[in-house]
Amino acid sequence: MHITHQPYNDSRNDFTAMLRLVCEDAARRQDDFIWQPGRLVDWKYGLWSDRKRFPIFFPEHAELWWSGLGDLAGFVVSENGEGEFTVITAPGFASLLDEMLDWVVARWRSRQPGLTIEVREADLTLQDALLARGFASSGRVATTRRYDLAHQAGLPIHLPAGFAIVDMQTNGDWRGKRILQVDAFQDRQALTEADLWAYAYARTSPIYDATLDLSIVAADGRHAAGCEGFVDEAHGLAEVERICTHSAFRRRGLAEAVVRSCFQRLRARGLNHAYITGLSRAANNLYEKLGPDSQSHWAGYVLEGV
């Protein structure tokens, strides 16, 4: 079948096609998914850098391959517009992998300091293809854990006195929630108007649900910890993201409490499992403490720039 590839195009509804492929890929691969929906949604809706505020960012940092019938056969995407990238192929189009990797090396290798990709340790096919192109392993970079929600729903939530768990549909203090996120993720205390607009834009994503956007609120109303649950109802998949604690409220077990509350809400919706991916040692220590029923690992691969 004739295959063509083109840069990302918003007017062609490319994001919907990409999101659908990611959902289907995650459902098919189960614990060995490449991305879950929340990560792709963050690529489009997570305005964490100034360059992402401009529409021209997206065609520069995603290339899509299409079948002769107009189906999305696969895509490559760079999250931050630098050297990091991911490659995803649809079922039946695995043979495109070599072409897609060659395209990335030819077009993006000049990005400094070079190309990087995260690969499931179980994905030997992709690892071999990367090694054949001169990539080198940089070791383990992340761990994804799966949680049995039926088991999690029966566990107690320990919350210090004076704190309450709320969702953003009922709380509605968007400014307070954004202060928490800016402090936790960017180590900033000053909130800008752009921060509030970026959070408002993130809430327009197709998988945002304010009832799964949770916070632990202190007695004075400050948002002390939070997380967000994302659900792909069609495939029964769930993930928990944006887990954070404000610097003024750390070491009180608040992150554990808010995630366990999210687990309970996901279970109440009939979901059986939820996933969390951790990169740092502190994050992985927390996620292990939550009691996963299985885990899988990611390896990093690097190709130096030219």
C-alpha cells in the first residue's frame, strides 16, 4: 500500500488521529505501552515552555505517516522541540519503523545535544533498530507501575487533621491549584497571568475531567498537594499524572493520600487498573510505597548530535 508522510496539521484533525492511535496502542500493548493518552495530551495542551504557545511549534515537531486509505500508520513526535523523540506505529505497519527512524536521524540529529528516546526494556526490536543507527544505551531512566484498583479501593487514606481532599469541579479555585503546580514543578512562587491561561488551556483537552483533578486543601484554603486522573473509557485504561506537593507541605504523606483518593474514584468508575510512571528517585520511592501489583522499566538511548 502506498504510504506518505507529512508534518502535523491541526486543520486536518491530526491530533485526534494521533490520540486515537495512542489509546489503541496502549490497549493492545497493555503493560508495555509506549505512551498513554495523558502524555500526548500534554504535548499538545501542556504549555510548559514559551515555544509551545505558538501553533508553528507542532508541525516542526511531529511527522505523521498515512496509508493510501487515509489511516494513520504511525508518527514521530518530539515533546519539547529538542532532541527527545518517540515513535509509534499502528498495527500492521511495524515495517515503517526503519523508515521513521531514518527520517528522525536525518531531520532532527542536528538538534543539540543530540537525539534521545525512552524505550521499554522489553522492546528488543526498537532497541536493535536504534543500536544499528549508532544510538547507545544510557541505562534505566524510568519505571511504570500498575495498580490493582480493586485492592487499592480497600486501603485507608491517612490525612492529617485540618486537611481535606477536594476535586476541582467542586472547589473551583483554579488560581490556588495553579500556585501549587508552579511551586511544585517549576520551583516558582510568583504566579503570572500566562500561568493561569496555560492551566485554562490544559483543561480544554479531550481527556481532562475536573472530578479527577484532585487537591488536598489546608485549613486556610491553600492547595497543598494534588494529582490528576486521566481515563480512556473506550479501552478501560487509567493513569495518574501531575502528582505534586507544595514545598510548604512536604513530608506529611499528602501525595500518597491524594493518589489513593484518585485510585478510589477510578475504581468507582469501574476501572480495574491504573498506571503511574516515575523518573526521579523520590517519585519512584513514593509510587513503590503505594503498592503496585507489577512494574516495567524504560531504558534511555542517545545519539550524539552533529
